[in-house]
Amino acid sequence: MTTLHWQPEFALQQPRMDRTHLEFIELLGATETAAPGEATDAALRALLAHTEAHFEQEERWMTQLGFANENCHSMQHASVLQVLREVMRRHGLAADAALVRYLVAALAEWFPVHATMMDAALAMTMAERGFDPETGTLLQPLAADAEAMTGCGGSACG
């Protein structure tokens, strides 16, 4: 039984982001249910590759929207990637199934909060500013003298 399933509250009315999030959940489930050994290695590699691309995509959007390079949303991405890479390294050394189970449980706990807070704030900022992620078109660019956003984009985090 997988730890995390798609929930209606994960839908952010941003189709590209929603598809990417659904793929993340599916890959997390595949990692959880993979047979020990090479199947787990392959599932971890797929999860890491997807997560790198997923976060790079959001980082590009945040840059286009005027987020500071150092913002809390990006810092969470960096932390998650650091953990994923370390689990990959350690699993490659010792095929540690318990470590993979711990990773899956931790990501299943982290993702709903991240998606419904930080990603929701990013999706809201995208909508408010008229940002089209498919084309990179921004209908309401920041003023030249505007300060870069250092929070997650929502009013609750600065």
C-alpha cells in the first residue's frame, strides 16, 4: 500500500504543476513498492531524476517571477535534493531497504505541506501576475525597482 495518494487539495489549478506533482506521487509509490535490489535502485534513480527536473522547472518559474535566488521555497528544494542524493549514495553502497522506507515516509509527509503551501503560493503568484508557464509570458512584469521576493510568494511567508 502506498504512503501517499493524490488528494483534491493538491490540485493548484496550474495544469503543468499539477501533472508534475501527480508524477512525483506515482514515482514515490513506485519507489515504495519496488522489489529490493535493482528495482529499488531504478525507482530511486527515476524519482531523483524527476525531482531534479520538477524543482528546476519551478526554479525557472520563480526566477521569471522575480523571486530572489535565496528564497525559502528554493531552500526546501535544495534540502530535499540533498537528502535524495544522499539516500541514493548510501543505498548504492549497502542496499539499505530501511533507509528507502524512511525516505518514502518522510517525502510522503513533506509533500502535502509543501504542495499546499509553497507550491500553492507559487501557483497563486503565477495566476496573479498572468504568467504562462508554457510560453514564459508574463503579463504583469515586476517594476524595475521592485525587490526580489525572498519568501515563498504567499502573504504568509513574506
